[in-house]
Amino acid sequence: MSLHGPMRGQRGATLAVGLIMLTLITVMVASAFQLSTTDLKSVGNMQVRDEAVAAANKAIEQVLSSPFTASPAGESIDVDLNNDAVTDYTVVFATPTCVNAAELVQIVPPSSISLGSAFTAANSDYFQTSWDLNASVTDVATGAAVRVHQGVRVLLTQVQYNTVCT
């Protein structure tokens, strides 16, 4: 019996097992790379979405600081989030809508002092109105779009209510 006989049959099996293991490791590395690329895209999309919502909130604050109930109208606001003098997002507002109102009869609102002369004890009919601000945000660079709805409550006099809510 020769010692070289059984060794010759095992040399080919080692090569085949080695090639199979190398193939499996290559497939695992390729899968890990694909998964990490997909995760990176997901994180990038979430970052763009969060920035778009922040742009919408900034534009909503701008609209709320204006007398938007005096004559509600749609408008477009350019937002520069990083202050580099380049528009990052365009926020388009639909016409603000008065969706609900409740009359406050014979009550001077507690905040009437800060609201000025339009809200005096002589004008005793007020309306607590609810408004819907609908903003559509578009990223200028990527084209990503987000829609944001914001509700806000505004105290109006009878005359203002009759002008914009009926």
C-alpha cells in the first residue's frame, strides 16, 4: 500500500472548497456594500425631507408674522436655510383658509391690551377663527417635494370676520 495514493484524491477537494469559500465571501462583501449604499441613500432622503420641513416652518412663521388674515392670498416664498444668499427651497402657499369660527359674545379677550385699538370694550363681538395654512415645499437642487399643513387660531373682530371668513 502506498502513502501517496490517498493524498492525491484530497488535493482537488481542498481547491474546490477554497474556491467555494472565496465565492461566498465575495457575495457577502458585495451584499454588505449594496446594503450600506441603500442605507446612505435613505439617510440622505430623510435629511432632505427634514430640511424641507424646516424651510416650510420658516416660511409659515413669516406668513404668521404678517397680517395674512387682512386679505388672504396664496404666495411663494424663497427660503435660504444656510444663509449663503442662494435659494435652497421654494415654499408655495395656497390661499389661507378660514376653516372654523366661534363667536365670543360680550367678552373682552384677555389679550386685547396687546392687540391694539381694534379690540376695545366697545367692540364686544369677537370671533375665535381657525385657519389652515397649506405649504408645498420644493428643493431647488434635488426636486424633492414635501407638503405641510399648519393650523393656527386667530382672534378677529366682527368686521374682520365678515370680511374674510364668510
